[in-house]
Amino acid sequence: MKKTLILIWILGCLQMMASQNDLVLWYNRPAIYWTEALALGNGRLGAMVYGNATADTIQLNEDTFWSGSPHNNINPNAKEAIPKIQQLIFEENYIEAQELAMKTIIADGSQTAWGQYYSSIGNFILDMTHQTDVNNYRRELDLNTAVAKITYQVNGVNFMREVMTSFTDQMVIIRLTADQNGKISFRTSMNPPRQRVGTTNQMVKRDGADWLSVTSQHFRPHEHIESLLEANTQIRVVNEGGHQTTQGESIVVTGANSATIYITIATNFERYDDISGNAEQKAIAYFEHFDFQKPFAQRKAEHTAFYQQQFDRVTLDLGESPQKNKPTDVRVEEFSENYDPSLVAKYFQFGRYLLIASSQPGTQPANLQGLWNPNSGPLPAWDSKYTININLEMNYWPAEVTNLSELHQPFFELIRDVSVTGQQTAREMYDSRGWALHHNTDLFRVTGAVDWHACAVWPTSNAWFASHLWERYRYSGDENFLKEWYPIMKSACEFYFDFLVRDPKNGYLVVSPSHSPELGPNVPELKYETFRFDGVTPRSYNAQIFQGVTMDNQMVFDLLMNTANAAKILGVDADFQKEAIETAQQLPPMHIGQYGQLQEWLKDWDQEYEEHRHFSHLWGFFPGNHISPYSTPELFAAAVKSLDGRGDGATGWSMGWKICSWARALDGNRAYGILKNQLRLLQNNASTRDPGGTYANLFCGHPPFQIDGNFGTTAGIAEMLMHSHDETIHLLPALPDVWKAGKITGLRARGGFDIVDLTWENGEVKSVTIRSNLGGNLRLRTHSPMTHNNHAMTLAQGENPNPLMHPARFLPPVISHPERLLDIQLKPSFLYDISTVAGETYTFTR
């Protein structure tokens, strides 16, 4: 028996070593801080594993455990005030307009909420009885299996601890083994988070076994909203050999050969407007028909098979270096000075792992911290809710291109929800049909304007949301999907049919009032002081609320044109199509200003160089599709000028956006330079004033932790290797010089194409295999000539006949100083058309 245990131990260690150089985050010490702990998740349950050998902590989350209860937070004073605000803006009385907007549009914080916060369930504590010196310690998260492991030696005994948040069993499962019998002894307990959440622990007998049942609830209302959500955690320990007893609120195991701990959690949340569920009954229900005799190895295999069905769709090989043999935190710390391409591949795949772990069909969408929040301060950072002036959308940038399309669904369901709750906002705040919301929402799908800042006065996130629906269609060509979601897109258009107003000075239809997230012009005439909070201390402000800001124009144009196109495809609503197109044609065009830059506002207020995390006026560049180096070269040059002016340093999430944008700018070396900034080791005590980077556990730091930086960087790496937004599949559009050879498999492209296999050498495509899922024309752009032995390739001319490959092209720009446009020389390329058949694959070689 002992030989068998030793063999199992050796095989487990060999498996760890075999994958060490591949897709494993590993460390030679336990986590001390939360941003060093290993993240596990199954979309619904999140766990952060610290991995201390003698006294471990596993911090737990459940995706529907928030403060508050169902409500909305509109300000009914807005409807009456908006015509006056618009008049003041048209009169260029921006300061008075902003002050009136702050008082009448933003939700009254003295009476209602600015948004509820996402909470931790608490900390599961595992106290081992061995308290002596620990040797041969290793902690890892294997991205191949979504399992965390801790191995170490005490007094000649080798211990292994495995943790997973099972996709198939919907619970956290912890397995403890040793290579000698009778050596597993421990005590379990559950502690509440540090603040705002209280727990009641109770030992109960069920089915002849001892269970720890833990009820968690918030202490008090948050921002005038009662906290009525309740969570229940059920914990069961099954030991092989040894003895199990209870001591107070703890389960104690002594002298076992091995043990397995099962944890599941549920809340009384049913949907955004219904919290009538029974948390305890729901938590217990996960154990109905549960076979405790099923081996852990089988459960792990089922969990891993589910996970790998999603994760294994994409592989990336950028080469390797001796750095691969070092712990992950050391590699991040040394990345800027050492060539470590496999760390980039690992970071890319870690972003995909996090999306799989935090967003599954039927769960809540990934929030500002994904699924993981320790609730360790007075409040989690930015309430850990949904910030929707880029951050939530950015979470899903990798979903389609990195072949995780079904993980987009939770975001789509949030869109469905706010298209209902947002009808009240449209009607009672803006006197309009359709639906609208501002720059934040939460579990209860609030749609009012929140936070005492001008960035709250931004009612256009519905247009950005709708672009995700249209992009899903462009990737899939699924007309059933389009038919299901078209009414929501149309309803968003109807909001703008009613809310857009004619600018009397230029005749454009404009969104007013609004804001360009999250920046205002730095010009003297817009600065002012006011007594905003205590009525005593003056504070300085800039006017930031205007009409016709560039981002709004781009997004609303995109919404109107795409929805008109959807109606045409579906053969419905001819009158609506006409109105949408005519309305879009009356929006302000993009303006190119005094520095050759793309203007952020209708007035040429931009600074030539202003390093900042936001560059919202480049929405039409990325993630939008309006600007092309080939068909709109003036706008392309202006966008690159503006992007350059924002600098390369930023918060972590912004660097993810900048990587994507420099990839769109066809500048792989600039994108890679920002990637080096992103992979800068952040200290755990980094403040919001520090530049962004990456924590030891590969979480992206604003700082503090924001998950959208991980997702944005993953999308950016894909964007460096393949574009499909601009009528073509463009291979290696922004390849940095350091990635001379590599291979990627499994990316998805618009038009219904899959990049089965793309291999390059010496910076040029060696071969590519593409699957056509829908048939139709494949237009391919490469920077070296390609051949296909069995199929005709013609040099492409004119518009691509494949409609799924067409972006919505914007109005011609207004250029005030054409002589100041950047002269950008594009790398020569080859453009091919190939007629494809649905289901067939096509291989092209150099």
C-alpha cells in the first residue's frame, strides 16, 4: 500500500514537472497577500488559494452575493432640466450647464443608491496539525486543468493538496493526500470577511454526517437600499481512515490517509428583480443525488474535460527562453530585461482562463474584478460592480476572437435585463422611447446616473452594448441570433430618434448633454470652483459636459447603421431602416484638428500630448471598426496621432486598450513596448497613484486589481497576430520584431472563418489553414505572397462581396489642417480573394 501511495505521489509530481514549462503558474512560497493567491472559478463560484502549508486560507465568492436588493436609481428631475441644460450648452455656457446637470441628472445620493457592491462570502480556513519546518514547497495553478496544487514535505512525509472549483459538480473541492498513511490531520472553519458581512456558523447532522452550515448577510443597508441578499455555504468533509469529530463550529480530522472537502454556496437571488429564493435549500440541492463514493480522480477528470473543451480551442507558441524555469513572480519581475516569449503566451492564455473561470452561460457576467473580491477594505475597489464606459465591454473583447463565444452570453443577458430596466430611464429622465443607461450598473441592473462626477452624465452605453450583439453576428452569421436580439437593438435606436437634438450652430443631430469618458478639455475658460460637498471648502473642476462628443457620434452611428443592416438582412421594418440611415447621416462627422489629431470634442480643445488612461474618441478605431489605414487613411493618421499623444504608460486596464489600439495601428513594436510595461511586477501595496502592471498571481493592476486589463491584453495579443475587422483577414498585421517565429491555432475571424493553424518564420507567414464555416468570399491580406495548390486565388479588387466582413464606414471627416496629418507609410501587402465552401478548410503557403 505504501509503495502504491509513493507511486501516486511520484506520478503527480512528474505531471506537475511536465507541464511546468508550458502553462503553469508556480511559486516556491505561499501567498501572503491576496494578489499573490491563485484564482479558481467555475463562473459561479470563485476561490483564491493562498497555499500555506500549515494554515491555509481559501477566500470564497459567489457571483450573486451583493449588497442591496432590487431597485432602480433614476433622478426624476432630469426630464424637466434637460432642455435647459441643452440650451446652456448650445450657448456655450458649459459651467452652468454642468452644475445644473450634476443636480438634476445624477441620482440623488441622499435618497437613493449610486450602485451596490459585490461581496466576499468569507474565508475557508484549513489548519493542519503539522507546525514544523516545511521543505520542498511548491504552489501552482495549472492552466491545462484549472486545478491548483500545493506540495511540500514535513518530517520526511510528502503532502499534496489539490483545489478546484468544479464546473461539473458546481462546488469547491479540496483533496488532501500524503505518501504515508495516517498523516492527514486538520481542522476546518469559516471566517467572515473583514468588514460589512456577518456570518452565522452552525454544525448540523444530515444523512448521518456532520456538516458546517454558514449563513452570510450584510450588516446594514448600503446607500439607502436594504441589504436583503443572503448566502448559505454548506461544507462536508469525507476522510479515508482516521477519525472525524466536531469542536464548536469546526470539523476536525485526525490520522486520516486522505480527505476530501466539499464546499458549495448559494444565495436567495433569482433574478435582478426577484430575491425570493431560499439560499440554504439551494445550497443543499447541489448535494442531491451526490455520490460521495465517486473517486476524486474521476471528479477531477470530469471537471478538466469540461474546462478543456473550451480552453484547448486556442494554442499559442511564441518560443521559449531559459526564463521558463523560474517561478512566475520572478519571471514577471525580470520580464523587462529578459527575453521571455513563453511568459507572454502564458499571460495570453491566463486571460482566456480567467474568462472561462468568471463567465459561463447562466452565470452573472464578469464584473470589475471578474469573480474574485476579498471585500477587505471599507468597500471593494469601485464597488467591484459593472463600470460600463469601457470596463465591462473590455472584459468580453477576447470572447469571440479567442474562440470562447458562448462565454459572451452572460453579458448578453445583462443587456437583455437593462433593456427592460433602462426603459424607465429613457422615459422618465429623457422623455424618450427605447432604453438607456449610464456609466455603471450592478446586480439589480440599475440604469440611473451615478457618482458625483461629470462622467456620470453619459447616456450612450446602450449603443456600445449593441455593438457586441452585432459583432457576435459578424463572427457567426447566425440569423437566428440576430432575429432574437434585433428588437433590443431597434429599441436602442428609438431612444436616439427621440433624444438627439439639432445643434443650432452647425445643424448636426447631437447627443446632449454628454461627456467623453473620463476626461475634459484642459483649457482655462472651462475651469471653475464650487462648494460641492460640505458647502464650506471650494473644489476645482473643469466643465466636461458638452454636445456631440466624438465617442457618442461614433457609437450612435454604429448602432443606427448596424441595426438598419440587421433589419435589411431579416427583411423587416423598411421605414425604420430609412429613418435609421437618415438619422445616422445627420450626426457630426469626425473632425481632425490643429495637431493632425482626431478631435475628442466638436471644438478643437485637445492637447497634443496628454498622457491619460482614457482615449474615448478613438472608440471608432478600436474596438469600433470605422477607421482603416487602407480606406480612410486621413482618419487613420489622425487616430495614430491621438494615440501617440496619450503616451505608453497608464493604468493596467488602459495598457490593455493601448496594446489593442497599437495593434490596430499596425505597429507591433509599439504594442510590444506597452506589453512590457504591462508585465511589470506590481507590489501588493501599490496605490492608485502608481502606474499599472501585473501582480505576482498575474492579475492586472490598475492598481488595485481590475480584471479588464487581463482581458484587454489577451485581446491585444490576438489583434497583433490577426485582424478581421476591415473587410479582410489580415495575417500578422502587427508582429513585433522579437516574435520572429511562432504558431497560433484556433482564433476566430469575422465572416464565419476559423484560423485553424497560423505558422510564421522570420517574421513572415509560413502557412495558414482556414476553415470556412459559412462559405462565401475569403479575402486574405498578407505581407508575403501566398499560394494554394488546389484552389484559385485572385488578386482582390474593389469591395469584398462577403457582407459579414463589412464594417460600418463613417462619414467623411472634416480636416482643418491637412498639412499636419502624419505621413504613415504602410508595409506592402498582398490581397487575395478565394471563393469558399461551407465546412471546407483551405491551406495557403508561402
